[in-house]
Amino acid sequence: MARGLTPIYLSALGLIAFLSFASYYILHQILSEQVKSAAVINVSGGQAQLAQRIDYFALELVAVDDSHKRDIIRRVLLETAKKMETAHVGLISGDPQLNLPGNPSDELKAIYFKAPYQLDQQVRDYVTQARQMAAEPDAKLGFQNTHLRYLLGRGPGFLQKSLDAATHQYQVESDAAVKRIQNLETGALGLTLFTLAMEALFIFRPMVNRIRKSTGEIEEAREFSENVVSTAQALMVGMDRNGRITLFNQQAESVTGWGHDDAMDKSFIESFIPEEWKENWSDIFRRMLAGEGASSIESPLLTRRGNQRIVTWNNTLVRDSKGAPSMVLGTGIDVTARREAEEALKLALDEQERSGERLRKEIALAAQLQRVLLPPSDFSLPGLRGEAELLTSSEVGGDYYDYYEVGGHRTVVLVGDVSGHGVASGTMVSAAKAGVNLLSTEGVADPGEILRRLNETILATARQSMLMTMACVSIDTRTGEIFFANAGHQFPYLRIAGEWIHLEAGGLPLGKLQKTSWPVEAFGWEVGDRLFMFTDGVVESESPDGEPFGYDRLEDLLRKYGSEPAEVLRARILEALQEHCRSSGFADDVTLLSVDYTEQIMGRATARFGVKDEEQELVRIAETFYRTRSNPFSPRIARQSMVFLAEGPYFDLLPRLSQDGIRRVLPRHQKLISRLGWDALLSQHQVQVGDDIHRLIPDSEVHRQFELTHSDDKVFVMQEVEAWLAEVGGVSPEHLDAVVLLLDEMMENALYAAPRDWNDKPIYAKGAQRPLTEKEMIRVDVVLGRETLGIMMTDNWGTLTPAVFLKRMSLHRMGMGIEAGVGGSGLYLMWRMSGYLQMRVHPKRQTQVTAVLDLAASVDPETDKGFQFLYHSEMDEVARNDEQQHTLY
């Protein structure tokens, strides 16, 4: 036996030696891979730092005046560009000196050579621009230098993002390579341990122990099999070739009531199978003995007391050592209780189906009765024509509309919505309809009285268990007056002279309190105007992503199709709603109702009523609240009165602020904001006339004013202001640079961006030399205070809108600040370079842009400054990122 074990032992030692060498090789590969990966990641990550150094030296080249320093900066700039180019080529093609392997993966090739990154082209263009910047003569150096603007615009933005993407991919691939080699090392270790186990098993354990163990296992297996047969929860019955029982386990005894000794040697078919099933069992027994395979059957089994149990049998043929059939083994499961439960369930389902059919018929009858209760959807009343549509989300809905005539010239129109839907809501609608019928009979036309009476009806019916909102309109077609009362319902819309307004009135829903009242508001309209009423199912219906249809979409449709026939308006709204929900049905009831004023029955008796616009209170939005809020603000909140109070950097919030139309942002902890005065800044929306620069810097000591007559005056103004401030003193060089940059951007916008035609297209090409027209005015004011410096640009175009400004700001946050053929960096740059930026626009009349610099602090373009855009219009303005980039409500 030792002679046989020696070769195995030597083979095992040889295998262990091989595996040890393999482990050493794998460890060496891991270290090599990590060294290469570290070099690649270090060089790739260093590219972003080189880009930042290039930006810094480019700015330093423009900022310094000393020619000797400029020569040094040029050399450093060229050396940095060379380093960036060498590292870039090494990352792609390899560089032994930098320990760069080259041969990038397909993913890295996509980043370097394919959209959206095309990093190879970006780096080459960036390096070219850096070299051209270094070669630029001193006379062409300035903050408006094309190469400088390219470097500052590309470096911090998309190039940085692309470099970060490449570095991240190198890191991912490095980790994956190391992980693969580590897996090989783990496998080698496992194989080594396995070999050691085999040595112990085959060399040091006596063979006799194995034989003894195997014998014991066989004995244990036999005893286990006998225990399984005896204690199994299935019936086990064995029959010899003559059909007599040779095996009868405990479960068979329990089910049949026969003991083991009593059942042994009995004929199974004769003793345990009912007469009508004996032939089937005999046929199965004969076929199994003939070797036709296993068989299954479900049949009754007789017990000792003569009862029958339903058993599912699986029969198997057992052969002896010579292969001859020796026993048919039947394994059975008692399914009597299950069959009885299935039968009971079938009876219950049949009864449920009958009950459901009766309930469906009753619901269908209730839905039919509800439809009968509603008046016709198309109606004509004295001086009015109306169209209604009610779609229920279930057979019986909770929405309700109605109308009736009073005195030949008064018409009452109601739209209501019961909380919930279904039969209970339908019952409430029936109660409301009964109350309306009584009011119609009595000729009640006062909306407040109508809601009071219906409130009593709903309270008596539901006893505060259900509520109903309702909008009630009473129309006098003689005078053109509309009287409106509202019980917690959505405000209707009224189209007057082509413009939509809200009919607003407050009040509790019906059925909430016994003693309450509903104030009546009066409005006026003319022949040709339109009233539109609806339920909350329109604005609250959600898309598959959970986005509600909302007021914005509804109001867009009203503006677009408001002058179309009522049936066209209804169809377009329903089409848009179905497209939004991606379904022809809705989760809530939907009701639309339009009333057109077609004819004045008698001469006007009184003047049109109107609603006085009350000054809205200031809405202060805390940053902590805004960051946790996901729902948009109501379009009915005037954006002019909303102020966002920033606790710190808020650059990441610019896209959301743009979407919500919030154009007033004041940092709470900036010293300049405190010096300018919180009360003064928060009340800026109440100011209509005068120059902002004197309100913001009331302690001004010196003041200069310039009026432009030609586009060439821009250079003169910048030079004059720079020389004047240098002469006055107290203004640092970095502040002077900021002043020149702000003046350049402000006058550039006033000369070329502000002049627009009626199609909102620029009148003048950017950079074109032109004289100002007789009616055109561009004025520049510069004010120097004790610690502040203000620059104000005024033009008489008034074309800048909050949406344009907010869009430019948000696009910079998303790395898309400059649009091809449009530009867009000027507004963003003014915000970055100023300490506080304020824009005041009187549409089509005047634009004032005021920038305030804090002379007590350094110029920091990286800090998020405060800004306010004050838009003075007769209508509330809501910023929208639509194609026109400005929308008025």
C-alpha cells in the first residue's frame, strides 16, 4: 500500500510546488498592474490640474502689466500645454518614461474619440488655444481675448467633465484587472488546500477504516429507509405478484383503520377497493407487472368501517436482484379534505357570481338613473349657449353639473364634486339634484342662498361623513353681470376680450358645517365672452410617471383653443388629458362645462363689475424648505413677490429656480446684502420709478453719467470710467478690471441684445458698428460710495424677460451656458463678477441693470451672489422654459 501511496505523495508535493510558483507569479502580476494603474490614474487625474493651471496662467498673462513677467508666464504656459499634450498622447499611445501602457479599452476609446465627450479633440483644441494664447502679442491681450474666453469657457465646463469621465473609467478598469488576478490567486489557494486535504485522505488514513465506515453507512441507510416507510405521512402499500399485501405502513393503518397484522397477506384490490373501481385497479396491476412503467390514479379507498376516502396513488414496480418483478409499491395521499374544500369553494364562487351579477345590475341601474338625473350636455338658455361633458371613473360617479333658468334673463350654472366616487358618491349627487330641483322650482338665483340650501341637504343626507365642493354661477344676460359663490371648488375661468381670468371666491365645502355662509363676488362680461368650469379630475389626473396634468397645461389649452367653438375646446382638452394619462379612462371623474354669452337680452343696466387686485404679500422661501420640497409652486402666486433666502451656495438649484420662475435670490449671510439693507432689498418690487443705483447706494460721494450716441462710444466709456476711478482712488486694480468687464457686457447687451422686432428677433448683428436712432436711449451711470461702487445701464427697449435671464443662469449650471449663434454668457458673467445684481424691466419701455461691487472685499467670481429681477407688468408673470422663453399669465 506504501508503494502505491508514494507516487501520489510525490505528485501532491509537485502540485504544491507548482501552485506556490503560480501564487508568486499572480502576486507579481497584481503589483505590476497596480503600479501601471497608479501611473495611468495619476496622469489622467493630473490632466484636470494642468487645465486649471493653463486657465490660471492665461488669466495671469492678461492681468500682469510687466513685460518680463509676461515672458515668464508665456514660457510656463507653453510648458504646461506641452505637459498636457505629452500626457494625453501617452495615455492613448503609451509612454515608457511615464510608465503608461497605452492601448486603451473600447470604453476609453469611446470617451476619447466619440460623442458626447470626444476628449481627444477637446484636449488638442484646448492645447492649441493655450499655445495661441501664449503667442498672442501684448496689444491683443485682454479679458475679451478670443483664446482666453475659449480657455475659461471650456476648461471649467465640459472639458473638466470629460477628463473626470476618463479618470473614472481608468479607475474602474484598474479595479477590474486587479480583481481578476485576485480571483486567480484565490483559486490557486483553494487548489492548494484541496491538494493537502487529498494527501491526508489518501496517504494517512488506513483503507480498512474506509471499508468499516462504508459498511456502517449501508446499515444506517437500511434502518433509515425502514423508518421513513413506517413514519411517512403518505400511505405506502406493497403488493406481491398475486396482489397480496406485503407492506402496510403506519399511515395506511391510520387512514384505513386496519392494523398491520390484519392487513398483511390480504388481497388489496378485493379488501380495500370499491366494486366499481376494481376493474381499473386490476388493469393497472396487470400492466405494471408487464413492465409498462409507473401509473397514477385517484380513487376511493374503503376503510374498516365501510367509509370511503379519496386517495391519489402513485404506483411503482419494484424488481428483485435478477430484474424480475417482485412487488408493486403504491404511495398514496389522502385528498378527501381537499376535495371537499374544493367543492365548497366551487359552491361559494357560484354564489358569489350570482351575487356579483345582481350587484352589477343594481350598479348599472344606478348609473342609468344618475345619467337621467343630469340635464342635456348641450343647452341653450336666454342669451347663453352651453356645452358640458361628464366622464365617470366608475359606473357611478361623484361629479355633478346642472343649470336652470330664472325669470327669462337669469341663469344658474352649477358644477360640483363629491369626495370619492362610486355608489355612495352617486347617492350624494342624487340628493344634490333633488335640492337643485326644489331651488329651480322656487326660482332661487342668489348663489349664496343656493349653496346655503344645498349645504343643509348634504348635511341631512351624509351627516358630515361625505363632503361636496361646488361652484355656483348666476348670470344676468340683461346686465352682463356674473355673480359667483364657491364652496371649496376649483376656480372657474372667464374669457374677457380674449384674455382668461379666474373667478375667485372662498368658502367651505358643502356638508362640513351647519352654520356657515358663502360670500358672493360680482364680475362683468360682454357678448362673445366665455365661462369655463371644471372639476379637479382634470388637473389632478396623473401620467404613468405620477405627474399631474396641472393648471399650466389646462391654461395653455384655454389660451390656444379658447376662441374655438365649445365642442372643439372640449375635444382638445380631453385629447390632451388622454395623451397625458396614456389612457382613454381616468382615475377620477372628469367634468368640463363651457358657457358662451351669445346675446344680451336687454340693454345694460349697470357698468361691468370687476375684482380689485389686492397687493400680494411677500413670500419668503427658506432654502431648507425649498430643498426638501418636490411639488411646484402654484401658478397663481405672483413670482414678483417670491424671494428665495439662500443659506450658502445655491448654484446647484439654478435649474429648479428657473423652472419655478423664482427670480429674486438674496443670500442671508453676505455682508454686502446687509449693508445694502434687507428692508430696502425686500421692498424693491414696490418701486416703479427712479434710478435703482441711487436707492441702492444712497451715500454716494461721486457720480458720472454717460449717454451713448454710437456703438463706438462703448470703448470710450470703458476707458473714461477706468481712468476716472483710478484718479479718484480707493478702487483696487481687481475692482477696476471687474468694472471694465461689467461695462463691456452691459453695453454689449444694450446695443445688440435689447433691440428686438415684434417677432422677438434681434434687429442688429452682434458687433456691428451703428449709430443710435433718435428714439433710442442707452445711459451708463457709475456711482462711488464709501465702501460700494455701483454701475447702472439703462435702455428704453424693455425686452429682457425673467425667463431669458433664468434660462441663461440654469444653462450654465448644466454646462450649456453658450448657445451657438446666440451667446448667453453675458448675463451669467455679470452675476459672477458683481457683488449684487439687480434688473428692473418695464416691458417695452425700459430696462435697468444695476451691479454693485463691495470695495471692502476682494472680487470673488466663485461666490454665489444675490440677484433680483423685477418685472413690472399689468399681469402676473410666470417664467417658463418654453420656445419663446417668456410667457405671461
